[in-house]
Amino acid sequence: MNPKESKSGGATFVEEVEIAGHIIDSLILPKVLDEIAALGGRHDIIEIKVGQNRKDPSFARLKIEAASAEALERILKSITRHGAVPVHVRDCELVAADMDGAFPEGFYCTTNEDTEIRLDDHWRPVQRQKMDAGIKVSADRQSGECVLMADVKQGEQIVVGRHGVRVLPQEREVRKLDAFGFMGSTVSSEKPKAITIREIAAAMRQAKAGSGKILVVAGPAVIHTGSSDLFSQLVRNGYVNVLFTGNALAAHDIEQALFGTSLGVSMEQGKVCEGGHEHHLRAINRIRRAGSIARAVETGTLTRGIMYECVKNGVPFVLAGSIRDDGPLPEVITDSRQAQKVMRDMTDGVTMCLMIATTLHSVAVGNLLPARVKVVCVDINPATVTKLADRGSFQTVGLVTDVEPFLRVLVTELEKSDVA
């Protein structure tokens, strides 16, 4: 960051940056140039090389000018998240945490994009990437890891500032136009759902075949809409590797298995049963008397439903509690920080996430996932889908629809391939 004399006679501050990858078709370069202008800076394109084929990366070298060191720093900090790296790079700056549970002032705040840090003149990948965290460097200076504010321990080396940090932004899929390539993050109830669901099914088949892990985040509307059997079929057929949900879905799933109701409404007749408002409490109580959901399955107390299929098929699940919970069920984690930690640990290796009919749970899990994870958000409420689609990733597909018809078409598509 060096001051120089501008053509008008005033001092300006200058920095050169480089940006590489699919920066044209992913609109990364236009975003960088737009942010420079929006923050009051100027740019000159010193060098640019545009890839000739779809698979070829592009490269640009820019000279950025600003009227003050502070203005230039704001620009550089903003465009770092798009992968722009200063030409004259240096190692990241480290400061030891001076207390438990807080970062040093000026800490680098992570995004959900894959990130690298420079240590001893080598770029090192940051592990366990997530947004809204800091970066902790290992004692041997060989690696970095995203760390939550509350988990910081005194003496740990924390990255501060932007120097020696580079972001590897998620790029648009240029090789194949599937649901995650052409749908972008546009949210509409008028999307071609059948085509989109077909592509989602194809991605799930690939994951099942060994190319990744499928995480499903689901809300109690799955039960209320009569979709329990469809969801159970996904579990039985190996299309759910991890389940994140809350006390409500599990409780009403078990209520349906034991009493044939959800929120006291008969799933066959569609009307409120006498005394039905007690059914979910009686269901929870029966599981608590058994000791756990797994024990209820072992003893024959629970013989069907989503939670039954998870236990029988060895699918791990996390039930994260809330202040609204009745009971709760024995497996519910009532400490929100502990639930977040367990969920974060279980997202390792996840390549696809299906979020169904749950706003708060979907947003929470979205904050835990790196941008490279393909996300499908299905909800009857457009606001829920928009929140997930606005995470800044090209890898998000949003569908505004009720959960039952979505799951019905999805199961049908997956069954076609299973039969074939």
C-alpha cells in the first residue's frame, strides 16, 4: 500500500491485486470492479487473460487507487472475499488470544467460501470452513482451522487483518448445466419443478453411489402434511446419511406411529381426535419411559416412522432443542451451543444438503456449511427459500412448494433409478 502523486496533484494510495479462476462466467471480476467503484476507488486493468474454452481459467491483474490508506484498506478487505489477492503478498498476521471466549481485536472474519492462509511463505488450507468464525493456527504453523468465538482459548494464535488470507470463491458450474448450474439462486413458485427435482434426484444418486454424503434438515411439517412414509422411504433406500431436526418432528413422527395422529389430527380421516391434543405428550412420555428412541425400537414400542427407520438403518440424527419443546425426548440436546458443536462435527464430509419445511433450522444449518455443499431448500414460504438462496453460493436451489408433492415426485424419480 504505497502513496503516489495523482494526475490532479493530490496523493493517492495504490495496491496491485490478482484474481484467477472462472472469473468471467462466474461474474467474479465484474463484482470486484463494481465494489471498487462503490467504495470510492479507481482501477486500471494491467493485464487480463481470458480462457478460450469453458474449462480454461481466466486471470486479471488490477491496480487499485484510493484517496486514503483507510479507503484503500476498505476496498481490499471487501474484494478479498471474491478471491482478489495482493501481488506483494506476505504471511498472515497472528495475535495470541488474550482471554477465553473472545478474539483479539481486528480478527479476520471468515465466509463460507474455501479459504487459505499464508504461513512461512506457503499457502495452507483452512479446515472446517464456515461463515462468521475466526481462524486459529496450529502450534506447528502447518494448518489453520475455523474456530467459533466462544471456543477460543487464551494463548491460541488467531489470524488478524486481511494480509496472507485468500478466498477461493465458488464458481458457476461451466461443464454441465444441471439444477445447481442453471437455476442459480432465483426463487420462484413458477420454476419447472419436475425438471429441477429430476436433477436433484440425479445429484442424490451420485452421492449414494459414493461421491459424498447427504444431510437432510427437516421440520415437523413433514409429519403434518402426511409425508412421513415418503421420508421413511428415503431413509430405507439410503438417500439420507445424516438427519438434523428438532424435538417437534421426532415427537410428532412418534405420535403418528403410536396413535395415528399428528397434533391430534387423524392422518387417515383428517379430523381432530377426541383427546388428540394429548397424543404428542403421551408419545414423548412413552419414549422417556423406554429410555431412548433406540431403546423403544429395540423393545418393539416403536415399530414404524422416520425415527424408527433412522435407528434400524444406522442413520445418525441430531435433535436440537428449543424453548418451545414439550418433554423433550431423551435424545434432544437442550444446550444450543452443544447442539451446534455436534451438528458442526457431523457436517464433515457432507456434499449435499436437503432442507425441507423448516425456516430456523435451515438458516442455522446454512451457517454451518461451506459454500461448496450443494443445498436444496424446499418450503411453501418463499421467505425461507430466499434466505437460503441469499447465502451467496451458486450451489443453492430453492423450490417454493409444499413438502408432500415434492417428496412424492422425488421418491418416484429415485425409484426409477433403483429399479433400473
